[in-house]
Amino acid sequence: MRELSLHILDVLQNAREAGSRLVRLTIEEDIAGDRLIIDVSDDGRGMAEEDMKRAADPFFTTRKTRHVGLGLPLFAAAAERCNGGLRIERAPGQGVRIVATFQHGHLDRPPLGDMTRTLLSFLMGEPLCDLVYTHRRNGKIFELDTRLVRQELGEIPLSHPQVREWLGSYISEGEETLTHPGEHSSMIPSGPGRVEHAETQEP
Amino acid sequence: MPKLKSLEDLKKLRDQARQDIRVRLDTGTRITVGMGTCGIAAGARETMHAILEELKKREIEAHVTTVGCIGMCSYEPLVDIEQAGSSRITYGNVKPDRVPRLIEEHLINGRVVQEWVVGRLERESA
């Protein structure tokens, strides 16, 4: 996979298939420290301890349809090529947490790629799974909490064509504010990501 | 098209959307894109994006969703189109450049693009 955002989509889809209701995705780009961290926690059914150890092995899968599972091994290989690695652990409570680290400036590091397409593809999927997305880059931050979006929408689904469009432009504009150094770095005013700070202070 | 940014916009949008939601849910077209590891690696995310763009361009309203691996990995990207009253058709190798013709033939002209079909589920007789 040529973009990290494709690996991220794959991990998000795994979380959905594990029955998660809420996934937290954090991307941390520390350019001065030359680190990129992708951290995904879900609240799905989780994995047995020994399965967690084997999940990065391409010849391990819990699926019955065939004998290989390539998603996590590919992601792990990409991280290892870039002086990083992939860690699979139990998420707080239940579920799985996957943390991939990369040397940010490594020549072999795939670009992050199109996060808007990744998040939209995930959010259009079924069954519904909420997402708390945080992308930090050199002190700037973009956040999206779909629970807040859904609160506003009432019974209108995220997949409604107009909502789809709203989400697409909200995410792409938010992502853009992170990469344009000249522009104001704060979050989009009154957007659905704002409450996230209060949220993370929960015990 | 004005950009929609804030929660205020979302509220306005909700009020608009509420009016036509029932019609859509009852009579809709449903497009499903395979988004397992195999699909993603074969370009399914870009196919999904192309579908959304094409629907927008042609002002077609359809429900677009994703599904995990269904076991036909070598035919990815897989796209499934289901319309009320018609057979459910699964198309294989739907790269983004196939999307405009697929939408035009299947959704607008109502003709199945036979050479891309990899699966078909006949309409259940009620």
C-alpha cells in the first residue's frame, strides 16, 4: 500500500469487523523529533493474548475462508522499514490498540496520503462505528468527533449525500490547516471537534 | 458550492435533509464497495471516491456503503449495485476509470454491464 492512510483505513475496518462502536484514531506528527505515530484504539471484542502476538504474522488469521491475513503484517513491515515498528496491545477496557511508529523523515516512509478519503470511506461503512479523530502536526491540531456530528443530525445518517459532502469538506479543510504553515493554526470555529479536549479528561 | 464548516451549517443541513429522507430510504439505490485489505490494496478507496464524485456530478442520489472481504479478492475492487425491484449485481475490477460507464449504464440507462459482472443475486420473489 502506497499511503499510510490506506493502512489506517484497513485498521479502522478491522475495528468495525471486531464489533467496535467507537474507534479513537490519533496521528501525531512530530517533525522536529522526527517521529510519526499512528495510534488506533477500538472497543471491539478484542483479541486473545496469544493471538495478539501472532497478529503481525502473515500466516496467522482467525478467518475460516483462507489461511493468510496480510493487513497488519504489511503495516508492520512498512513501519519497520522506517526505523519504527508496530505494537499490538489490549486497549483500556476492552478492544485492541495498535500503535505504529515511523521515522518521520525516513526516505522509505510512505506519505500519509489522503486522510479525507480514508475517513469518508470508513464513515460510510456499516454497521455504524463512531470515530474520534485527532491529527497533531507540530503543535497544530485537527479533531473530529462523529458522536457530536450525529448528535446534531438526529436521525439523518452520516451516509446522507449532503452530510457526506459536509464531512468531506470539513475533513479536507481541517487537514489543510495542518500543512499550511502560514495560515492560522487553530481549529475550525464551532466545529464538532472542539469538545474533544474536555472529552479526553475523563478518567 | 459554498463550503459547510460549522455545526450551525450541520443543523441547517439536517432540516433540509429531514424532508426528503423517507423517500430516499424507501426507493433508494444502494451501492456497496468491498473495503477489506484486498479491496483497499486494489484501490477500492479511490473507486469509492470516484463513485461519490460521479453521483454528485450527475445528481444521482444513492446510498453508498462499504463491506469487508467477501472472498473474491482477485476481482477487487468489487462494487455491488442493488436497486429496488432489480437483481443485485456484483461487478469486479472496478477501477476508478470504469466508474463513469458503470454509473451511466447501470443507473441511468438501466442496463447491466455484462462483461464486468462477477456475481448476480436474483431478486427475491416476495
